[in-house]
Amino acid sequence: MLVCGSLATVAAAQATIITYNDRIDWLAAVSGDVVTTEKFSTDAPDLTGGVDFSGFNLKSTGLFSDFPVVESGQLYGWVDFESNGEFLVTPVMPAHGFGGDFSMIDGEGIAAIVSYVGGGTDTVDLVETNGFSGFVSTLEISSFRLVGAHPDGIPASGEIFYGDNFHIAAPCAVPEPASMVVLGL
């Protein structure tokens, strides 16, 4: 059984999002959370109906939704900012963060449009170079969409990329008072 080291609540209606391009720093930022990792070891040639992976569901939507596939241990996909191609990532439980390894093939990068539990959204420029990219939010995330980045406010024409080792960080469950008695807390 996992027990969190500290109890905290976020009362603010606005999230603070911090982006990371180093996996060790990202893992340190989510050290109190439960982190699940998907290495895409199972091929999935069609993501249009959504496919369950470790800790999240991944669905491809938009005009180019039949383009992305999971094969040979990685995700191969296309995203753009005009909703012609995007990935909807829905964690199995509210999350605090996401990270993964990306290899850009062509385009301007990848952004995440983050939706929060209780409403509201934010857009985060996530991936601009090859390697690890991730983010952590102070509010619980219900889902996010990976879309083409929009540098300088100009929508990107799209991004073709490979993705692997997707991490979802979810807050660890706080034991109920009765459980705390059983645990001797």
C-alpha cells in the first residue's frame, strides 16, 4: 500500500504549469505521485476508437486520425493546431503531469491543450526539440490533447513525430481516517 508523505490541497482556480525537458527533473517534481509508464510494446494500428495503455487512454481524432499507429515499440503520429490531427490523452484517474520521449520528424513542435477536473483549460508549448518533454500542473488534469505547436501565435501546419515512454503522474491516494487507524497513523 502506498501512503503519501504529505497532504496538500490547491484552492486556487488557476493552475501553474511547469514544463521540463529533463526526465530526472520531471521525476523529482512528481516524486510524491504514482507514475505509470507506457513503452508502447503492443502494436495498435488504429487509435480512432481509443486504446487503453498503462495509466491512460489514447485516441486519435481529426482529419488525419487514421495516420497514427503504434508499432515497433513507439507511437508514430501527426498533429496540427487546426484540429485536423490530434491525440486525446485521458488518464485513468486525474493526473498532475505528463512526460515522454519525442523525436520530431517535420514541423514546428507539439503543444498540449490541458483540461482540468472541474473545468478550465490551458495550452502548453510542450515539445520543440528531440528528447524528453513533460509538464506538471498544480491542478488535477482530466485530459489533454496533443496538437501542433503554435510558435509566436501562428498556428503550425503540423508535426510528424515518434513518441515513446509516455509517463502519467497521478496524485497518490490519501488514506481515509479509518485506514489511518488501521495503519497506526
